[in-house]
Amino acid sequence: MSNDTTLSVPQGGSDGNLFIASVRGLTQLAGLLAAMTLLFMTLIVFYEVVMRSVFNAPTSWVAEISVYSFVAMVFFGMGVAQTKGAHIRVEVLLDSVKDETRTLLMLLGDWLLLVLVALSGWEMFCFTVSEFINGTRDWGLLATPQWIPETPVVIGYALFFFSILQTAFDERAPKTEARIWAAPAIVLAAIGALALIGRRDWFPFDWLPVDMATLVITAAILLIAALWSGARIAGILLGLLVVMAVLFSYAQDASLVFTGVLMTVSLLGLLLLGVPVGGTLGMVGLMGLAFTLNNPQLPILADRSWTSINSFTLTAVPAFVLMGTLLVHSGVTVRLFDMLVCWFGRARGGLGHAAIGSSAIFAAVSGSSLATAATLGRVAAPELNSRGYSRRLTYGVVAAGSTLGILVPPSIAMIIYGNTVGAPITVLFVAGVVPGLVLACLFALTILIWSYLSKEAVPDGERYSMGEKFRSTLGVLPFLVLIAAVLGSLYFGIATPTEAGAVGAVAAFAICVAAGRAAPMDIYHALTDTVKVTAFIMLIVVGASIFSWVFDFLRLPRELVSTVTEAELQPWLVMLLLAVFYLLMGTLIESISMMLMTLSVTFPIVVALGFDPIWFGVVLVLLVEIGLITPPVGIVLFILRGLGDVSLRDITLGVIPFILVMLSMLVLLYFFPDIVLWLPEQMEG
């Protein structure tokens, strides 16, 4: 899987075309707006913390305005993420075909995503207009007219629409200027037709289950696809849409088993074709809304677009991502590893212990295993290799250490899990502390055992003076204080996760200033990087929300729970089956994507069996992390392969002992759940 999928394909058309240039300019403007909105959101949350904690004068507006700012940032940022190739795709098939076929599949994915975005944007526009006409206001203290914060969603969808066109142009540009200009002409014609149609009931094709507006939008996209990417692409797109429409229509009168299998197969099929994960979830949900329900419910596209993102809980995601991005930019991660090398360098396997320690501490700021792997792969791996450590041990250590990225708080995956199932984020964060520390210690023990079993893999350590140790510690002291403050404020209930992230981001900026790395463009790049990461995650959240609504409406989770309960399977057997399922899925699909795709099915089963939601959250995070480093297609393995001159075979052989340790950790958590639950119970007590 990749979040960097922009292709370098020779273009057949002119990049100097005014329309394409305008689209690129709009995308850059959207990126600027998103970055400034993120900055504004972070500062007002920091302001709230200062006013409440220092002056005992809490505000009545920050929570509401910060959520509205977050929604605007997300939808302004989706187009930026699209043009930068940040939206996650499964690339198992894409990487195994010829360039021409890959381009075809990428284009097909883009046009399918365009259908979803166009229909969602139209429904969101209609929803916003109705909110304006009805004078709907928010239930909050500000009683904000709802059309105001919903308008950026409409604008964001429009910008996302044009950014997908830009991506399609970059992958295979139209052969003539006329074909390029046909796209805006068709879009304007479609807008005119939609203005005439509106929401009227008039429809000449009563035998079709969709309305006239849906047909107009779909026909317009098919026509643009034919002119821009060729009749072959348009024909495949039309055929795929028709086949899915027929199958999902048949599911109206079919059994729930058939419907569930159809949705699952459609999901996996689109993922393998390379459709972005968020688009895949949304497209399967769209088909269910349009064709499987007795009465089509396309307005749910708008409802889910708004309600799934309109959450104060989710505002913690960009706050922590920004904090981690700024800290990495400050150079503190290099100094952190150097400090741990000084303290552990003389010990047996000392640099390996330093790498694990760096991973655990860096995980406390990045919240991402992929970011941890990329950072430690650049910082720790070259150092271990240069000191004579075997390649297998080096990359096994870095890969295993990266799995701490979403187990040690603050964890982006735990925020998403908590928001999805309704579990308290702070409790989830605290629950991950002890398992994370235990796993880090087990990794260190594995390195120690390896060093005795294969002495040539680990050279003798280097001695450092006490002065060198203390000087190295002083270099990262502000960083360590920051981490302690952020986690301490969460543990003692002083701040919400969003507030802790905002304070951490401001403190990280101060560290950048002290390090002389706070140039305006540096900060802007940190903001835009955060926007891209947040946008691709939230596209998956929106898609999963649409998919889950259909899944729940059809009562599929209830039927699955009933089936499992009636089968009277032992809880350990069900958990074993779920573990195998997640381990297999984790080799193909990024962790957050997999969680959002499956929780609507697996969580009700787990709760029905009597397992604690907090415990399952930690176990699930560990399961999906094992998948990221499991051969043959674990994502982290390929990240490390791309960073160094090392074979995939060496990385695989190096990571296997650590996978066995993590599987043992899962068994330990099953038989001793207090490893997860003890610290949260102490916090509540």
C-alpha cells in the first residue's frame, strides 16, 4: 500500500492550458486555506487552555469554532492530498502489472472516486441549501446557523472534484486542447441541468432506482472520462458501474448472507483495483444507498460527510500530527537517538536498545508506525550498520520498534478507534502505556538474546564518559519535558487529547525556534504535511461512515452477532479467528483503514462475547501493527527496503523473531487483561 502514488507519465496535452493552470492554482489556494485554518484551530485551542488554566476564565466558543475549523481544514485539504498522492491505495496489483496497465487502473480509480465525490458534493449542496431555507441552527451555545460551517464542505468537495481531474490529467493528458476544454464545458452544462432539475420529483425513467440528478452527474463524468482518458477507460467505468448496480439491485430481495458477501467482495475488488481506500468504502456504501435499499437514500452521503467529521474528538488527530511533524523538523529525533546511544552504547546490543528506546519515545509524538519506521530507518539504521551490526538485526529492530508508533500514546489509531466505537480517548491512551512499555522491554530482551546466540551480529559497545551522557541528555531535555507534560496532562485529566495536542504543537514550535528551524516556509510545510495526513485519514472516516450506515441499516452486524452467539463458540476461539483475520488483512491494508473497514462488524461481536472495549482497542492496535511487519507484503518492510541498500529477505528474516514476540504478547494480554486495564483503573480511582 502506498500514500505516494502520483505517476510520472508522459503527458499528451499542454500543461500550459489555462483550465489546468487554474485548477492547480485553486488547489494551491485550498492548501493555503487549509494550513491557515489548522494554525487558527491550534492557536484558539491553546488560548482556551491558557485562559482556563491560568486565568480561570474558560471560553464558551472555542470548542464549537475549533470543530468547524477542523471540518473546513479537512475538506479544503482533501484536494491537496489528492494532487500529492497522499490518499491510501492498496498497491498489490498495481505493483505487479506493466506501466500501461497500472496507468489504466489508476485512471479507473480516479474516475470512480470522481463519481463518489461529485454525487456527495451535490447532495451536500442540496443539504446545505435546505439548512439555509429552514434556518437550522446548531445546538451549541453559539447557536450557529448550520449552513455557515457546512458551506466549506460544499466548497471542499468542489475543489476535490477538480483536483481529481488534475490527477487524471497528470496521469494521461488529453491529446488536444479541445478535449481539455470540454471538461469545464461539460461541468457547466451539468450544473445548468442540475439547476433546472433541482429536487423535483419529475423523472421520465421511472423504472430506474436513481433520480435524474444522479444520472446527469454520472453521464457527465463518463463523457469527460471518454474525452480525457479514452473510450476504453470510459467503457470499463460504465461496465463496472452497471454490473455493481445490477448486483446491488438484486440484493434487495436476496438474503442477508448474499448482501454481506456482495459488499465484502465489492470492497476487496475495488481495493485490489487500486481505488483509494476512502473512495472504495464510500463507493460500496453509495451502491447500497442507491440500489439495495427499497427507497434510495442518497442524501445520507451529505449527512455522513458532515456528521462523521463534525466531532471534537477527531480534532486531536491534526493536533498530534502537527506536534510530531514539528518535532521531527526540529532535529530532536537525531539528538534523541544519539543520547540513548551514549547511555546504552556499552551494553550488549546497546545500539539496538537505543533504537527501541528511540522508537518508543518517538512514538509518543508521531502517533504513526509508518512515520516512526521512516524516521528511524533514516536515523538509526545507518548508524547500526556503520557500527557493524548485522543487517538482519538492524532492520528487524527498526521494523519492530516502529510498531510502537500506534500503541504508545498519543496514538492516532486509538483516536480513530475511540471515535468509531464511543470509547474514551484518554482512557485508551493510558491503557496503551503499560503494554507499550512491556513490549519495548521484550524487544530489548530479544536483542540481548540475539547478541548471545549470534555474537558476530552484535559488535562490542563503545564506552562514553559521564560528561558525554549528561551533555547528550541536556540536548533533548526540552523534548522529554514536553512528552512528560503532554502525557501527564492526559493522565491527570488536566487537558483533553485535543488540548494536550495543541499545547504540544505550540511547545514543539518553540523547540523549532530554539533549534533555529522555524523559517516561515518550514512551518508552512509542517502545516501542509499535517493537512495531507489528516485529509487522507478523514476521507477514510467519511467513506467508512457511509459504508457502516448501509451495513447497520441492513442489520448485518446484528445478524452476525446472532449467528456467533447461537453457534455457542468459545470466546477464545472467536478471538483466535479474529486475530488470524486481522493478521492477514494487516499484510495488505494500512492500520487505520483496516480498523475503519472492519469495526462495524467485529466490534459488536467482541462486545457480545463480554470483552472490554478498552482491552479490545489495545489488542486490535497490536494486531494490525503485526500485520504491518508481516511478510510478504507488510507495508513497513517496503518502507525500510526503500530507505536502505538491503534485501527484502534480510529484513524479513530480521523481523520474524520480533513477530513471534508480539504474538506472545497477544497471548499474554488475553490471559492477563489487567496489563491493559490496570492503569486506566488507577486513573479512574
